[in-house]
Amino acid sequence: MTASAAAALWAAHPSALAIVLVIFGLVLIVLGLVQHLFLLLERRRWPDQAYLWPDGVELLLHNGEVRAIDWDDPKLAFDLFRRPLRGDPTGEILLEWRMGPYVPPCPLTEEGFHRLQAAIVAHNLGMAEFRHGRRAREIRVFEVRPPRRLPTQASAPTGPTPADQ
């Protein structure tokens, strides 16, 4: 729109301002095309389905790829976002994959959210909850990570301690 209006201005009254506006309009067109290409690339990686299995979580992406993680994998990392939406009493629930290449957030149902939380608790995973915003528009974030491992007796130093000397 800007480029065509500037081109009409330049055709009617050639000036430096009209040329600058034409260039600005062309830059906007190129940026729009680049954004469209990035959206197409992201859409291919969009999760179509999420599966909760006894041994982990699996996402089936639009391009046919599968992203999966076992409950006992030390690299396990994903976040659950619960945010309010106008006119929707349950709001929106998203699963954000934090492992490996970028995957856009995956929407979850209320039932899926509760089943996933139950599985997280059942597998003793670390789940930290953070709240952002005022009460009515509050966003809740649940960070899911593997539990922290305490050092075992086998990994403790075996030599004499300073207290023994």
C-alpha cells in the first residue's frame, strides 16, 4: 500500500521524498514476505498431537517428526503455561518443549493438563510454579525438570578429612 501510494506520488510529482517512500514501501513488502516464510517454516514444526505414555511424553509434529522424552532422562525440560482468555473460563494451557530444536507451544486440554501433572508427580519430577500478573489476568508457569540428585556415598571422597588430622 505504501509502495503503491509512493509510486503514484512519484509519477505525479517526482521528488526525493517520493523515492524515499517507494524504497520504504518496498522494504515493508520484503519484510512481509520474510515474515511469511518464517511462519511457513514454523507451521511445519507445529505440534499436531501430544501423547502421554507410561515412560514419557511424545509430540507428533506437522511435518511428521516425533519429539519424545523419557521421564528419567536427565535432559527432560518443558514448561506448562496456564493463562486466562476473555470469554473462556478455563483459559489456555500450553506445553512448551525446552529440549532440542525449537517446537512452537502445544495447546493442551484441561484433562490433558491434569493427566500430565499427575504423571509428573508420579515420576517424582521437579515442578516449580511461578505466577505473573494480577489475580484476574494471572499467568501461571510450571517448570518441569528432572529431580535433583543428591551425591551418593560412593561419590564422596574416601581420604582423611581435615577433622581427622
